Amino acid sequence: MYDALLVPTDGSEAAMDAANHAYSLGERYDATVHVLAVVEKSDSTTIVGQGTEKLETLREEGTDSTRRIVDEALSRDIDAVGAVEIGDPARTILAYADEHDIDLLVMGTHGRSGVGRFLMGSVTERVLRDGAVPVLAVQR
């Protein structure tokens, strides 16, 4: 049913909850688990003198969170690959899913609603709304 799963990660506990679901699905369907961290390039990461350092720090954090999930999958004998990309999170997730023929996105969500969701934004909500790939939203 599933050959390729994608777990976007921001290093949060919600992302780890999603990863746990992806491990179960990966084992059950012998699917490859793709793990993607997206470093969002914002105004604060492009300030002269600070931008390169901050961007590199965020990239390292993304690499660490991706590596943790990939290593756990591999320890469970699940095929896994990781990537870190720079861009708008929702658009980058959807582009990655398209480029790698992802069958299911497994995403964590903090379960915010109302004003909290409006103020914080929701990458999961944007992916659900704009994407064509099925999404399993794991609420924390």
C-alpha cells in the first residue's frame, strides 16, 4: 500500500510522535521512511553579518533532528533517508513529496485551534490544503 513515507521534522516532540507512526507503517508495509527538515529562510537569517551563521546553525539543527529519526528507523531495520532543505516549509515538503513519489505524509501537529492556530500558522494545515498526497496528521 505504501512504498515511501515522508516525515517532516522540526525537532519537536510532535515530529517524534509522527516518526513513531511512520516507523510502524514502514515496518508493516516495508516502506522507505524519508525524513525532511526544512530550514525557513526569513529576514532574520539574511541580515548581513548574522545571516550565514544563523542559517548554518538552523541547518545543523535540522541535520541533527533528521539524523535522530533516520538512525532510529535504521535500528528497526526500516529503510530510511534524510534531507535538509532551505525554503518555505509547506512548499518544500510538497515539492519533496512530488520529487520522491511519496505515498503518505506523516506529520506532527500541536493541535492548536482558533486564535492559536491563526497566530502560529500551521504547516500541516497548509500541506493538507495545498497538497495532493494523503496526510496522516498526528496530534500531540
